[in-house]
Amino acid sequence: MTKVIIASHHHLATGMKDTIEYLIPSIGKIDVIAAYINNEPIEDEISKLLESYPVDEKVLIFTDLLGGSVNQTFIRYMSKRNLLLVTGMNLPIIMTLLLSIESEDLSEDLIRKSIDEAKNQLLFVNDIYNQVTDEDDE
């Protein structure tokens, strides 16, 4: 079974989890790290959570920023654990992957495909609106 972690600076991860559980009530357990809310160093929070999992357990992790301290701390564990780390998280990528792993094995290819799908949902709606409006005017 794959463990899932959503981790961010401050409350973003908590909000993502809350929204996912609202939209997909049947979704499995998601662990959250909301860094810098309390006085616990991020290294300690991550270490405690990872130590609660079996060493060979596959762990899918979503973080907020590539260069951020949360992501950088997880990178330190990549050689010691079976971590699959996705950064720049948004709701579409998390939902796509969580729904996909209910019916298929988590793989690097599945992650890459899901990232491509999530990128396609990042749009400037004004362009779409203007295109539709222009077509209606013709």
C-alpha cells in the first residue's frame, strides 16, 4: 500500500487535504505536514512521520515549492527511502494520482502522465472566454 503525504509551508497542505476529502469522501488516509505552525523544526516533523512507516513502504509526497525547505528536507531522505516526490502541487495533480492509484500501481510513468494532465488544467480563462465570445460575435 502506498502512503501519501501532503506537505507545505503553513496551512496549504491542511487545506488541500480538507478539500480532497470533501470532493472524494472515500479517499484513503492522507498524512499532512503543515510546516512552521508550531515550534517543531521541519526536519523533526518529517523524520517522525517517515519513521512511522515501514522502511520499504512506497511513499507518495506532494510539496509546495521546489526550492523550499519542506521539499529540500524530503530530498535528503530519497536515498534512504522509497519516496516519490512531486513538487509544485495543485489540486488536479493530487486528485489525479490519488484516484489513479486506487486502480493501478503507482509508478514513475503514472506520475509523469498525471503531471502532464495537471499542467493541461492550468489555463488563463480570459483567453478561452475571449475566444468563445469572438466566435459568438461572428
